Amino acid sequence: MGELRIGMVGYAFMGEAHSQAWRTVNRVYDLPVRARMSLIAGRDKANVAAAADRLGWDEHTTDWRDLINRDDIDLVDICTPGDSHAEIACAALAAGKHVLCEKPLANTVEEARAMVAAADAARAQGVRAMCGFTYRRVPAVTFMRRLIAEGRLGELRHVRAVYLQDWITDPEFPLVWRLQKDKAGSGALGDIGAHIIDMTQFVTGQAITGLSGLTETFVTERPLPSGDGAALGAATAGASSKGPVTVDDAALFVARLSGGAVATFEATRMATGRKNGLRIEVNGAKGSLAFDLERLNELEYYDGTLPGTELGFRRILVTEPDHPYLSAWWPTGHLIGYEHGFTHQARDLLEAIGTGTDPEPSFADALGVQLVLDAVERSAGSGAWVQV
């Protein structure tokens, strides 16, 4: 078994989740390569040193360029705000290093296109790149895609996708980086809306072709934060001075899919009482399927081909060893959690690198999501229907 030496940029929320995955993946799955947590980078010397010790990294640095320049780093894992994704990813790929980049891929379509071009050039040299739309790796979501591909729902007609959170409902919550367009690219739209865009296209096998959207910012200025303010809900307000919120608090749009279905999307961080409420429902001519992230081991399935006396939604408990990813985990009926999707993501990437195949979602797949995000913003600005 070969060793793949990982360098990761970022140590906050996503850095912690990715570290959990790298620590776990080879202890669970039999893979052609073994991940070594070699080097973690972050701007604050004390914080990155503490993170390296806590999360299990061999070394730490305050300059992400060290990951690029060192010969003993094989893969760069990018867990930073979106404004640095393109620079880090393109440099890593040019240096011949595999890349895993958190979603959304970039802050702009132009940056995303440059990253796709860099990935295409690197691929010719055997270097792989993948974007981290982790919810694809929740076994119930992967299984949902399989059932739809098998035709269990028939012709697809409707998709309803929502992602509802409430961690910024307090107007005194500070102006963290996720509320600044120059760092985050967009607000709820890119942060959580990107997930339901990718999930819809993933489970249906259809692309979003046109849409009409609106966005809203309910709290237009907030107190400046003290400290990094990197993690969700972790920052505290500092000085009494305030700064402008330059991203959306909520984004909604209706869309058409390439196979003829119509869809509605809602992403907000202002849904009071909703902590991490991602739900997607797909209705077809023969049946329906629904997934709820807060019940991530289950699917709701309606089989419209049954006799009328037997109709009704039923629960599928996705814990069998024949379900995606689950043969390596626990006995039937024993549940998995949020962190397991990241381990499955690491598994798929190591498998692809070890076997010389292309991982998914690719940077090109992630560009497809970026184009939808851009179309929503353009539609919200103009009030017009926009082709993707």
C-alpha cells in the first residue's frame, strides 16, 4: 500500500471535518493508498499549532505555499474561504499535486473556469482534482440516485429542495467572513444553496437549464467581530462599530431541468428554529422519494404502482451492508452521522487516485453548480428569466 501525504489549508469547521475523515478512512476501508496527515496550514501561528496537535497532523505552517513547494506533499486539501480557492488550487495542480477543494468551487465563474482549465491540464499528467460536495456521500442520497436511475419514479416531474438554517437570525451576530462578498462570494446562496443545487442535479441526473430567482438581505449591517470568526456561530461581537453585510441572507428560485422536470429551491440562514434543515423531494409519474438531512439514515418512498389499498409513503432505513458505503461500518440498524460523509469522500478520492481514475464531482461538475449560482444572482438583479 502506497502512502499519500496530505497537506491541508484551513483548520476551522471544514478543516476539522476533513481531518476526521483523513484520520478514519484507512481504518475503515481497504484502499490502494494510505493517507498520511503530514502538514496543516493556517494564518495564526498559535491556532494552527494547536489545531495540528488536536486534529492529528504531523507538522504545521502559517504559509500555504509551503504545501506547494514541499516535495513530500502529494495532495492539497483546501478548506478555506472561497476567495483563496482558485489561487491555492491552481498553484497545487501546476506543481503536480492532487487537489480536494471545498464547495462552492470558487467565488466567481471566471475563477471556476480557470480551476477547471488547471485541472484538465494536470489530469493529462495523472493528477486528480475533486470538489467536496460531501452530501453526495450520505448513503441515503447515493441510494436515492440509484433508485431514480433505475426508473423507480418514472418520468420526473417535480423537485422541491430547501436548505434552512438560523444561525444569523440575531441582528447582533457579528460580521464574520461568510457575510462578506469579497471573501465568501455570496451568502446563503453559495454557502448552502450550492448543496441543494448539486444534490438535485446528482440524484436526478438532470442539469438546471433556466431559472428565475430572488435574493434578500434582512440585516444589512452587523457588529464587527472579535477573533477569527471562522466557525459557524462561534464568533462574538467586538467593538460597537458595525460594517455592511454584502451577501444575501436568503435566496429562492424556480427552475427547469434538462429532462423536463420543474423545480423550486430555497436557501436561507434566517429560518428561525431550523438548525440544518436540508430536504429534497422528487416526484415522478410512478412514485416519489424524499430525503431529510436531519434523518440522514432514512428515505421516504411512495410507490404509485401498488394497488390503491396499499398506497402511502414508507420509510426505507438505509443501514444495510448492500447500501452504498455501509458494508464497512456497523451492523444493520446501527446509524451513522454527519461526519461519515466526509470519510466516504476521502475513500472515493483515495480509491480514484490509487486506481488512476477520475473522482467525482470533478471541477467541471462544480463549475456547473457555479453557473447556476451566477444565474440566480443575475436573475435576482434583473428580475428576468435566465438561461444557465
